[in-house]
Amino acid sequence: MKFSIVAALVVVLAIGCESSSLVKRDIPAEIETLTKYFQDAIEKVKSHELISQAQGYLEEGKTQITPLTDKIQEHAEKIQEQMKSFVSDIEKQVRPMADKLQAQFMPLVDKMEAQFKPLADDLQAQMEQLFQTVVDQTKALLPPQ
């Protein structure tokens, strides 16, 4: 519809300009100009049509995909609910074994800590003494201030 209005307007303007002109014109150049103008107008109309077609396709695709995404969401929620009960069952089975294992290892850990604590304290004391000796000897080497 826009194209026909534009075309009619261009034809009217061309006829009006031609009839009002008293000087001789270069007709092939005017025809070429009009042809180029019409081609540009047609391209613009086509591009608008292509854009509206693309938008239509996108909307159609969206309406087709929406029910699928809803179904996927429902299935995902069902799977999540099933997994929650599955994980809960596994946790119920593993928890007693983990507690038993921890109960068996805690005395061993406490015994190892009791043996290593004096060794660690002794090592720390020796390192502090060594550090203090190095500091004292370094001070002795420095010239008096």
C-alpha cells in the first residue's frame, strides 16, 4: 500500500514537473533517476516486509517453543523432587557409617595429637632459641652506635 502511494506520488510529480518545464530536458537521465528512485523505494518496502516477516517467524517460533519449555520445566522439577528423596535415602544410609568411622578414628587422632604435641612444643622452643642466638650474634657483629 505504501509502495503504490509512493509510486503514484512520484508519477504525479514527474508529470507535473514535465508539463511545467519550458526548457528542453535530458529525458534518459530523468528516466534513470526515476528508475533508481523506484528501485530504492522497492528495496525499502521489501526490507520492511522482510523485517515484519522475520518478526512473525520469531513470534511463531516463540509460541511453539513456549509449551516445550514449560514441559521441560515441569520434568526438571519432578526430577529434582525425585533426586531429593534419593539423596535423602543415601544420606540416611551413609550417616551411621560416617559416625561409626569418626568414632573409631577420634581416639587415634587424640592419641597422635598427645604424642606430637610435646614434640612440636620442643621444636618450637629450639627454633626460638636458635633465632635468638642468631639475633644476638648479629648484634654483636654490628658496630656500636
